[in-house]
Amino acid sequence: MSGKLVAAAVVALPLAVGGIVYASTQAKSAEQAQQIEAAIYTCPLTGEELPCPNCCPLNDEK
């Protein structure tokens, strides 16, 4: 009976570790997507989506 328990542990452990690694990777991907969305700035003059507020024509120093 002990042999079956060891075999089950040998199979279950890599699956559990793989699941944890996969979940961690997915969480990081979601965080990165939110950061990219948060970095987009919409110019009030043109309505364009720009990478930063300084890219807007309203902020051009002449």
C-alpha cells in the first residue's frame, strides 16, 4: 500500500507545482496588461490615445 502512496505523491507533486507556477504566470500577465492600459493617455484636444501626457499637442512648448 505504501508503494501506491509514493507513486501517487510522485504524480501529484509535479502537477501541483506546475499549477502554482501557471497561476503565478497568469497573475503577472494580468498585472502587466493593467499597467499598459494605465499608461495610455487620451489627449483632450485630439482624442488620440498617447503613451504619455507630454505627447499631447496641448503640452507643446513653443
